[in-house]
Amino acid sequence: MFLIEVLIPIIIYYVLKSYTDWLADNSSIPYIIFVFLGGIYYLYIMLFLYQAWIDYYLDLWIITNERIISIEQQGLFKRTTSELRIHRVQDVTSEVHGFLPTIFKYGDVHVQTASEQERFNLLQVPHPDEVARKIMALQEKYVEEIGLPPSEVFEIKKSSEKDEAKPV
């Protein structure tokens, strides 16, 4: 589909050149207008490709033994940073949809939690199955180090009277 969009001005040029004399002379006004509009069209396509590349290249996921940090570039001037503590992980799902993602081994990883943000999405991740397994292994190791089963992980909250531990 993208190849067709790139070839549209070239096809229009050859059709107009074959059936009309508008583009016969390189110094004619219709030829200059056509070249100018074609240049604007290709600049728009390059800007679209640059924005897509920036969006992909500047996305970053950091997975440590204590948390998962997602830094998502959304457009040229907007960045969203999200953080998830590893003990809040309940389920991890990896998805690979389509022919090219299967061949090139990339897909999405969805981390399910019990917090306000129910799903933590890592999009277009290389080797999503391995990432999902590593996240679950880190979560299990973290819970074992604390010495509590996942249902008994506590969060310390400050109240006006005293500190109290509440189950998560």
C-alpha cells in the first residue's frame, strides 16, 4: 500500500505527459506547478515516515527486579512515562498477530495488575514470549525474596494517626 502511495505522482506525471502537452516543456507553468506539488507530497510522506520512526525508536521499556518502566513517545512533542512495581504483576500475556510479526518475532506484551491501570502495555516488543517469561520470573523471584505469597504482599500507607500495613 505504501509503495502505491509513493508511486502516485510518478504515475500521474506519465499519464499527463502521454495524453496532454502540459508537461512537454520543462519551463512551462503547469510543469513547475506539478513539480512543486509533487515535492510537497513527497515531503509530507517523509514527515509521516519520520514521525513513525521517532515514535518507534524513542519508545523505551526498562524491566528491573523491582519495577517495569515504560517511556512512550507519542508524536514529536509528547512523552508518557509509566511505572509499575513488579510485585503488583498478576498476569503477563504476549501477543503476536500477523505474518510479518511472526517472521520477525515481535509483538505486544500485556501486564495485568490489580491497580487503577488494569493493563500495562508494551507494544511492538522484540521476542514478546521471552519478555513475558522474564517478567513473570522476576515477579516470582521478588515475592520469594520477601518471603510472602503473592496474595499477602503488603503496601505501607501513611494515615493521619500512624503507619499501618494493608494487604494489596
